[in-house]
Amino acid sequence: MKKVTEQLKEICRNYPFQEKVLLTDSYAIGEEIVSRFISEGNHAINLRNRTVRDIALEHSEISSQEQFDYIENTVAVQMVFRILTSIKQKELLQYFNFLEVTPAFCRAIYDTIRILRLAGITSTTLNTEAFITEEKGFDIQLLLAEYEQMLSVNKFKDDTILLLDAINGLQKKPNAVYILQSNLSLSLLEEQFLKHLLPEEYFKLPLTPVFGVPVPEHSELQSISWGEPGKYSYLYDLENGENAPKPELTLLTAKSEEMEVKGILEQMKHRGSKMDENVIFYTSADPYVTVIYHTAQKNDIPVTFGEGIPISFTRPGRFVKAMILWIKNSYSVEAFIQLLQEDTFTLGDESPSKTRVTKLLREAQIGWETSRYLSQIEKEIENIQSKIDRTNDDMHLSYLESRYKEYTFLKTWFSRVFKKIPPLQEQMNTSDVLSGLLFMLRGHCKSTSPLDVAAVSKMTEEIERVLPYTDEILTMYELVEKVNGLLLDTRVNQSGPKGGHLHVTNYAKGIYQGRENVFIVGLDNHKFPGTVREDPLLLDEERLKLGNKLLIQKDKNQVNLYSMLQLLANNSGEISVSYCQFDINNNRTISPAHLFLQCFRCKTGEYNAEFKDLLTSNEVLRVTETLDERDFWLNKLMGYQMFELDQKIIENHQTLGNGLKGEEHRQQEEFSPYDGLVHVHGEVVDPRVNKERRMTAGKLEKLAQCPYAYFLQEILRVKPAEEMTYHPNVWLDAATRGSLIHRIFEMFYRRLKERGEKPSYSIHEEVILAIANEVILAQREELPPPSNRVFDREVSDILHCCRIFLKEEEEYCKHYDPEHFEYRFGIDDIPPAEIKFPSGETIAISGIIDRVDKSSSGHYQIIDYKTGSTYNYSEKESFKGGRQLQHFIYALAIEQHLTLDSGSVIESSYYFPTTKGLGERYVRKQDDNLRKNGLDILEKLIDVLKYGHFTMTDDLNDCKFCDYKAICRRDTYGESIIERKQMSEAEGIRKFKGVRVYE
């Protein structure tokens, strides 16, 4: 940089009052040069920083006879989408006809068109024979022609038209002095424009030479003006640079990118440098921008990012991402709650708290779909109003009025929002979705920082810019990709270096930076010099044939290496290079780039050193400092050895200490309170004593399956959040589907009983199908399906179940008459049934029996519909270790409740009238032996409650569909440990093991 500022100073001294135009690749590069120049005490009178496009724009406006709008990239990509969609529908494409028109493909096509047009190639001058196939050449020519037509019809200008107009309207400034950046990047048209613009004499800023690698070939305007060699000029020519000043190199490596960055911050701290004396160059934005941004946020470090930061880091970016997820999940309450919890969203000043809104929405049982928000909330409002009208309790009245106000607010809020955002459909209008997002961004996105404000501004501008040209109908998948490309794949807060700030940018943009301390991260062989990938739309062989200065992709690695070496050579201060040696995501080691090895050779003087020498050398600093808690755990995790936590750590983390204590007891063979040994009050939990405690068949089966799960559910009252989860391929969950089928069968039999008829397939098929459709449509109103396709598939299955049921019932009812349907006891105001033990003690039972049939001989049979598969059911196992008790409990309960003689119920059946069950029946004979065994099982289970010995199940298969797996962590126990614990002499465990012996 010293030679650059010296030449600039000389030019300003020789031409003090003339206009001086500094011509650079980007405005940021010019700013770097001018800022450095001024910081050294120089005056930049009449020195203007310009790019080729800036100057072309000035001259284009002079020559243009008509009013044109400049076409922004987002609009251009949208126009390409419309072009591709149109010509594909007309079947005009030949080479690209079978490719899907995605946003990514449209961007790639637009880039190709832009490259060709800036190279001076039009649809009429394109050499179609340059392409690998005639069809590809035809398609590219067609796309170019359609794009040119689009520009003309819409009166748009792109960079190509801008440059051509500028050439035509060029008015040279005879006294202007032009100063060019060395190594300018120019397209053919840009170079032609400069040839018309520049006088015979112009200046070019020097660059420090680089030796030992090929210099990229350039035309005169893009060539390099060489200055004096520097101490980094000979990095790839070490033998010839022995007499040059010794480079000041620091080499670092770390186990993660995060530690790599923290190691660099430690280097800055040790040197005592100010933030604005340092710059970090990365070889890849991902993951370094992410790591540096979050590290800076956490430690309050002021940072500027040359390429900006991903908009997804900002609250508005996260907000749009969550909004898309909400729409994609058919506006499910679960996704809306996630949106609330992101802290990116505001309902307004008058809204209830987020916790209250979450609770209210869950209580309303909305599930998903826009219409259900309003209908279910309205039901809650009506229900609350009814309670308000009936209550005389002032305290309860105040509570109800508060809930009424909260639900009324939500109804008003959702009514307004759902007028702006469209409901989920299989295909949606892009304009409607973008308009909805625009409304939400403006009115409900939380912005708490200048960065958030910039992100909202960026996204609203992009939406407003593209909205007039979007009316296409897309699938939700295509829409998500489109929104991501339009809004979430962008960056905000691009900035040049600022005083008091650490600057971070890509190495390719750092040649003219002038900061004293340079840090280069990401010098591993995956990230640098990068992987050569040809552009599939414009192959290198096609570019060569087309000519016109089109860049060749195979040279990219060499260009990358040269750019990095030029950056190094242009610096005179201390430079640190580093790389991450371990890929945590893929669990593999990473090798350094060849440049890192070359830096090692330069630093040590060992010109023949190999990569293996890096591993043991003390010249490579290994970042191992523990800078925060995360680093401590990372070092321990990567240490590959067991260790014990220091007592001080445990004392400072009480929950950690409690967890370790619990884990220690759990891994011991003794049955302890950490495994379910609980002190209970028998008069409370024992239903033989506490007559208010009603049992159900389901609770008793849960107790038999796993006492610990019963303890969590019924004693501690731990329950999973009840949410109706949206799934794009499922309408009804198993429980809802089962209830619906039960309702159909009940309604069918009640209708037949009213008519005094027995089921007949030929007579009643239409009857049961009509009832089924009636129930299904009512269920659809209550719970909308995710799509018509899913709805039709599930309806077809339900109707098939009805046909199976009717065929089976026609044969079965020759000997039985169904008498009771959905028979209830112990529910609402209906008294419970009582089961009496041989000891004379009783327990109260509540439940619902699907059906009670009477045989021609006067005996009864209980029918329990099962709408799943027959897995876990067999003829041989009546109780299955206590897991199947319903048949026995319901037999005793119905006899007592209907005051029937003991033994009146002779059979109980598990009936599977479904596609999976194929009408299978598993019959349990309710004989004396079964009843004797069943009562013994029940007494033993009630004793488990009495003693409070809630051991875990002895069978890991019981955990497969358990709601409490995350709490009990039964699968973390060794089977031998469980066996040892269940060898305890605890009375409750002995009773549980006694239950298991019954098959």
C-alpha cells in the first residue's frame, strides 16, 4: 500500500485542481485506497472514487432518448422465470426441456445471459455451433432472444444496454485525470467503453510483484503495474528471496473454527493492538462469518463485514423463516408457537403475554388451518360468555372476564391477519404469499437494532421490487425455494473498514487494505484454493469457442492462489495464517492447504518440509486456551479419555451435581428413590381405601405395563403437551381415526335397532357408507385435512373398513343381538361400577364399553373395537403379563352395573374390523379360572400403589410408544442392572413380578 499512496500523492501534487477519477473494481476498494491516502495526511482534492458502471451510468443518461428503468437482479431473475415457464409450456425448448423451472435454475440461466451479453454476444451474433450440442445452442439463442424482447417491451435497461448507450453518448472530459486500479476485472463491453473513455495517457496504481507462480494474462487495461518487491513477494520462490526482508509469519491451528477465531482474538489481545489495526480475511464465508458474528455479539466486539452478514442472522430473517414454516404447516398452532418463541414477532401492545397466548391457543384445540383459528376461538368465547352469565362468584367472574378479553383480542388479531395472508393450498399464488409476508414484516416483525431495521428495509424493498411481476402459481415447495432465494439468501450490513472496528471480509477483496495486522483463516485444503467446477450452462470448451474474453473456469484455482499471494505481498506488517484441523460435522480430520505449508517453509527456512512436519513442529501454535465454558467442554469431548469433574464445578452447578447423584444411584443395583421407590399415602392412592379414586381399564393396564410410567402420569400428573400436530401426508391420527370409526359403528347399529333389523351387506351397504360420509364430513369441518389427496386416501380406507365390518357383522349377528352401544359408567353423573375382591374390598371403575351383545342362549358378550393392527394380540395370552385387562374388567363391571348374575358375560372379544385387522376377533372366555386369575392380578397391582414401589418395566419393548421415554431414560440402563433392581425384596416389586407370570 505504501507505493500506492506515494503514486497517488504524486498525481495529486502534479494535478492539484483537475478532476481526478480513481477507477476501481468496486466502490469499497476505492474507499480503502482513498481512506488510507487521507489517513497518512494527504489531501484528496477533486479525487473521485468511481467504478466502470458509475461512469457508464452518467454517460448513458446523456445519450438516452427514451425513459427506461434499470432492471434489478431480482426482477431480471423473475423475468427469466416467466420466459422459461412460457417457452417450456409451448414445448419450444430442446436441450433444457426436461429440467424443472426452479428459482435456482432461473438464477443460473440469468447469470449465463448476463455473461454473454456483457461479452457483446446477442441472439443474432451467438455462434450456436460453439456448444456441445446443436439443441443447447438453439435453447441459449432462444433464451437470449426472449430476454432481449422482454427488455424492449418493458423498457428496461441492463448493464449491457447501459454500456452501449454510454459508448454512443460518450462525452470525454479533456482535462480529467484517470487513475486505474491494477488488475481490473473487465468484461469485453466494459473494456470497449474504457477504450473510448480514456485519454492516451492515464495512470495505473502499482502492485507489489509476486514470484514463483504464473501471473494471470490480461489485456492492457487489465494489466498490472509492478512496484517494488516486498517481504512476502517470494513466498513461492523462497530460494531467490533469501536476501529479501524476513516475513513476519504466525501459524495457528485449532480443533474447531470457533477456537480458531478465538485464538486470533487472543493474538490481538497479546499484541495490544486496537481493533481498527486488525483485519481478518476468510477463504469461505461459511462458517467463519457465522462464528465471528456470534463471537463478536457475545463479547461485545465492534466488527464490520465487507460482504455483510446473512440476513438469517437478524430477527427479521428468522421471522420470515418462521412465517414460511407456519404457512407450510397449514398455519398449525405448533408452528405459530414456535414463531412466538423466536422473539422476532409482536402481536401488538394490547396483546396477552406469549405464555398466555400459547396456553389459550392450545386450550382452543385449533390444530391448524386459518378457518379453525376463528371458529375455535369463537367457540371458546361463547363458552366463556355462557359461564359468565351463570356465575355469581366475583373472583371467578373476574377470571372469566379476563379470558373473554384475551380470546376477543386473539379473534380480532387473527381475523385481520388472515385477510392478508393466504390459506395453504396445494398450489399458491406467489403474489399473495409475498404480499402477506410484506404485511407481516411491516406490522408484526420485531426490530430492536439498526441491523434489524436494515434487514426489514432490505426484504421489503426486494418484495416491492418483484411484486409487480409475480402472479405465477407454484407448489409450496417451489414457493419456499423462491422466498429463500429472494429474501433469505441475501446479506445485509455490507461495510468497508470503520474506525474502532475489526474488519472481516473475503481475501479476494483485500489486496488494497492497509491495516497493520492481517489474519487469514480457513487455510485448509477443502476451502483453499477451492474446488474447480465447470459451469454446466457454459462449459470451458464452449467459452473458448465463443471467445469475447469469456473467463475460463479451469483457471480459477490459479487465479485464487495468485489473489491470495498478491494480498500477502501487498502487506508489510505481521501476518497470521490459520486453519481448522477437525471437521466436527463429518467427524474427520482436515489437512492444511499447500499455502499453509509454504508459509511454514518460509518461517522455518526448511524449504523441503512436508505436511507431516507440521504436526510436530513448535512453530505451529495450537489453540487450546479455554476462553469460555463451551471451550472447556469441547476440549474434554475431544480428549478421547474419561475424566472426573472437579468438585468446585459440581458445587457451582447444583443441577449438574443432582444429576450426577441421580445417575450414580441409577447405575447401582439397589432399587432406590431414583428408580421409583416412593413414599405414598395409601389412603390417597389406594382405590380400596379412597373411594373417590376411580380406576379405569387403561390406567390399570398402564400400571401393569410400567409402574414407573403410571407414577409419572397419574401420581405426579406429568403429561405431554396436547397439540394437534400438522403433517402434510396425514389427516387423522390413530386416536382420532379410531374415535371416528367407533362413532360410525355406533350410529349404524342404533339405526338398525330403531328399525328392528339385523345387518345385511346387500341391504345396508349404502346405509353404513352414508353414515360414514356424514361422520367424515363433520370431522372434516372440525379438523381439515392437509390436502384433498390425503383426504381421499384416508376416506377410501375408512369406507373399506366399513365394508369389512358389515360383512363380518352379517355372519356374526346370526347368533347375537347387539343391545348396548358406547355403554358408560362412572362418567359425568353416571355412578361407577364396582369390582369386588375375595377379601370383600372393592374398587370403583369407570369406562366406556364399545358394545354389549346378547346371544341367542341369553348370555352376554362384550365387544371392544380395535382400529389398529393385531400385533401384540393372540389367542393364547389372555392377560399378557397384565397388559391386557380390559376384557376381564369390563365383564365384571357390566355385570355389576346392569345387576346381572355373576357369569352372565361368558366372552369378551377384541374385534379388528379394519384393513389391517381384516375382521379378526380374539375371544377371551370369561370362565371361573380367568376371573380368579384376573382378580389376583388386580389385587397385586393395587398393592403396587399401596406400597409406592413404581419400578420400571422389565421389557424394553414396552417403551417403544411411551410418552415418557425422555424422562425415565429406561434405555440407558443395562439390562443386567434392571434385573438386579427387580430382584429387590420390596413388596411392591414382588407384586409386580407376580403380575408378569400371568400370560
